Amino acid sequence: MIMKNWYQSKTIWFNIAGFIVALAGELTTAFPAGQVAKIAGFVLTIGNILLRLITTTQIGLDKPDGNG
């Protein structure tokens, strides 16, 4: 079975970016309280569904090569 490393996953990077945007929105007073988090939650949900639909390869953690 072909697996890719976690850092090659578009879904993981999309979620990390969404977290950073939501966090930055909450740490600034430029937006009404909670607005950025609500919008980020909506965008992340839709984005995750779309990315899941196009996913073809599983992710895995690096495994030891068995040489000790």
C-alpha cells in the first residue's frame, strides 16, 4: 500500500492554515469577537469535505527501517 508522509497532506496543511487564520482573528480587535472563528469553521468544514473527496493516498508516520 502506498502511503505519503503527513507533511505531504493537503488536508493537514489546509487545517494548519485555518487554525492560524482563526487564531490570528481572535488575537486582533479588527473583527467583531468570534466572527473570524465562525467563518474559519465554515470554510474548514467545506474545505475538509472537498479535500476528502479528492484524496487518493493514505498518510502515515515515518517508520524505522528495522536496522536497530
